[in-house]
Amino acid sequence: MLDFNTIKEMVDDDNDVIVALFTTYLEDYLEAGNKLLNLTDSQDWQALFLYCHSLKGTLKILGEGIASQHLENIEHASRDNQAPEQTDIDAAKQQLDTIQSQMQHYLVEEGVY
């Protein structure tokens, strides 16, 4: 889940930067939770590793910690060509869906989305 106070602090409360960050995230990671499930179901561990690694880094830049930790756990398992824990998959999916919803809601409120 995103902490908007943290994000606003990081960008000196610059709304244009927040809009740009969220727009870019949604362009790159729209339906991230579903992609996570699809990669897991297909057992494409290398692709899952790369996706989680990239997504985790992006979320950490935004100050997000819960989904990032689950993505890191998934990243570690998939890097070793192992199936990640289902609890991490489920928790990451839920968090990613929430983050997407938060961003979309923010952009709608700003008249951008």
C-alpha cells in the first residue's frame, strides 16, 4: 500500500511529479498482480525473477514496503528456479491490486486518468 505522505515528502509535494510517477508506473505495470499470477502459473521462473526484481525496485523508490518484501521473497525463489511460496504470491497480488487502485484513484481525482 502506498503512503501518500511519504511520496509527497520525497517529491517536495510536487503534484506534477506524483502524476508523472503514477502515470509511468501504470504504463509499465498495469495489471501487475495478474501478470505475477500468469508468470507463476506458467512456471517461467526467469521471467518471474526479472519482473519481480524490476517491480520491487520501482515500488521501493516510491517508499512502499509491504508488496516489495513479498516481491523480494518471490524474486529469491524464482532466481533459484523454484516455485515461490503461495502466501507471497497471494499477498503480493493483493497489494499490487491495491496500489494500482490507489494510483488510478489519485489520477482520477487530479483529472488525469
